[in-house]
Amino acid sequence: MDGETHRYFPDFYVKSNKQGEIKEYVIEIKPKRFARKPQKPKRKTDKQMKRYKKNLKAYQKNVYKWKAAKRACEERGYEFYVITEDFFDKTK
């Protein structure tokens, strides 16, 4: 994104051993609103546009971070997931 090296700390690292098969996962948990591209406001007041630009910047930062994390996970044989509240709603 900016050419700089950044550190990344995932929310969870999970290692499972099911029937002798070891799998490793890196899991990032985010609110859905930070995992989706924000929509431009219909009424474009200064306050709404400022909020939209801030949310868009945060979303873009997350996308870059997740691409780099996924690439690093693939290199190590891990699986990478971003989980939102939708995941937890499905498990009820």
C-alpha cells in the first residue's frame, strides 16, 4: 500500500489435529461494516462525506492487510479467514 513494512497481529491462530491431519488457520474478526466497501451517501453533506471517506480509507487498509495476510498464510500452508457477525448468526 505505502511501500513500508508493517507488522500484523491476527485475532486468532488455530492449530487443529483431526485424525492425524494437522491444519493451521489465521482468523481475523471484524464488524461487517469494516469488511464491506462503504456506500456513498445519498445526501452528500460535509459530515457524511467526511465519514464516508474515513470508512473507505479504513476498508481499503483492511483489504490490503488481508491480501498480504492471505499471501503469507498460503506461503506457510495456513488458511486465512475474515469472520464477521454473520458467521456467528449462522451458528445459532
